[in-house]
Amino acid sequence: MFKQKIIVIFTLLLTSIGLAQQSVTLDFTALVGDQPAACGVMYEGVGAEDSQIEFQDLRFYVSNVRLINAAGEEVALELDGDSQWQHENVTLLDFEDGSALCAQSGNEAMNTQITGTVPDGEYTGLVYSVGVPFDLNHADVATAPAPLNVSSMWWNWQAGYKHVRIDIMSHSAAMNMGEMTMDEMTKTEGHDSGEDKTETAEGHGEDAEKAEGGHGGHGGHGAVSAGLWPFHLGSTGCVSDSGVVAPAAECANPNVFEVRLESFNPDTDIIVADVSGMLSGVNLSQSLELAPPGCMSGADDPDCSVLFTNLSLSGADTQTFFRSEAKE
């Protein structure tokens, strides 16, 4: 009897050890080169023509986070329950604080961390996807849980969410672009949240951004000053009956990309989103396709080609947006 109790206790001990979890916090920072990326700050020497830029928005979704253990195995990070920034396996990272030009679409709330748990162990690397996975990408933003309830990060049911939204005011481009309102941009882009429109180079429209919603109500845009250079990365080639119908099958171009940091310690390292690295080789002093300016994920949009290469979306082996650095 005593021996049986010992066996039971030993078995329970082994089980508890096997179930032991450790908390993980992944810290992100957004930079322009070696400078913190922030609203209301002017940055020099960005892109192919050393443009002068200012941020109007800076947000992106991260999903399917895995840590790499000492054996080289990928172990999924189980995200903490969060009523604002995390849902299932998706986190919204938000680097705009609603000040200066960022007041157009943002607010004060920010998030620069992903939190969760993994089994106890030694972890030496990190892998994650940038973007919303297909099974969550075509939800109704009006009823979706946070952080998938942000209307300014959503096109429509057919196209889904904007995996990345980086709106730039390029002061170097002010003389090259005429002033354009958001309504005028919508007419030249593609998908509209209320009606089915013909795509322009498989791009997307902006009507969904006019509605308030999300964290404290991301409001709509008024007139857009000359020099706006937006980058909205989302899925294209999504087939359904109309813009208000979600596709049954994955889009031809999901435009979700993977980031792999082979050497990363969550206790000592931070993940850097370097906007200047992402924009390397991109001419921000003009828009090659003036209607609309910037890149709205069109597969044939010349403004997107360099960006897609920099994000490893066009067959490139490496991406220039993310890297890891030791925490200060």
C-alpha cells in the first residue's frame, strides 16, 4: 500500500513538472534607423531619395508566435487573455499615440508587448507571422472582439484586415503630389466596405476607415495634406460574391509574412521594427502610381514591389523590417 502511494505521488510529481509553464513577455520597439519612431517627429534621410517624413499611423498585427528551444523545435506561445490587444493567436502592436498627425486615425492607447506562456525550458530563438491568419481575417469588424474590432485596420469582409498600416507624410513629396481627400483616394483604390467595386491593381479602398471604432474610437479622415504616402498591407485576390461577403477559400495573395530570429532571448533581447529598413530603396519623394499614392498591396502596383521584396513577400530570403537587439 505504501509502495503504491509512493508511485502515485511520483507520477503526480512528474505530471506537474511536465505541465509547468513559464511566462514570456516579448518587447517590441519601433525605430527609424536608431531613432524611436513617434508621432510628431520629423525624420531625415529615409528611403531611396533620403526623404523627410513624419508618421500619421504605425500599427501591425502579429500572429502564430513560436519560441525556438535548445533542440531547435518551435514551441507555440499561448497568449494571455487580454480584452484589448490579444485574441486567440493574434496581437495588435500599436506605436501611434494619437498626437500630431496621428490624431487622424489613432488615439492615446498604445501596445508594444506580446505576453503569454510556454512550457518551462531554454529558448534561443523566435518565429512569428506578421498579419491576421485566414480563419480570423474575414470577420465582421463591428462584432469582432478586440483587437480585431479596429475599423481603421480593416477593409471589408472580402479583403479582411490590414496586416500592416504605416501612413507617412512625406514632406519631400509635397511638391510632387497634389492634395487629395480620402474620398478621392477611395474612388481610385479598390474594395469598399459597403459595395463591390472594381479593383485597381488589386488594391483596396478606405471607406471602412470613416467609421468610428476600435480602441476608444479610431475616427475617420478629413482632407489629406499633400505628400501622404500610405502603406497598407493586406490580402488580395480574395474571391467572394461581393465586398460584404467573406471568401470561403484563402486569398490568392495572403500577404502574411514570417519573421525568424534565430538568436533571441526574451529576457535580454528586444524586437526592433525598423521602418527605415523596411523602406530601404523605396522612393518616398513621389508615387509611381499617383492614384492612389503609396502602396495598397496591389500585386501590379510599382510602389509595392520594393516593399514586398523588403518584407520577403516576393521570394526574397530575408526581410529588412525586423531584427533583434539587446535590451539597454
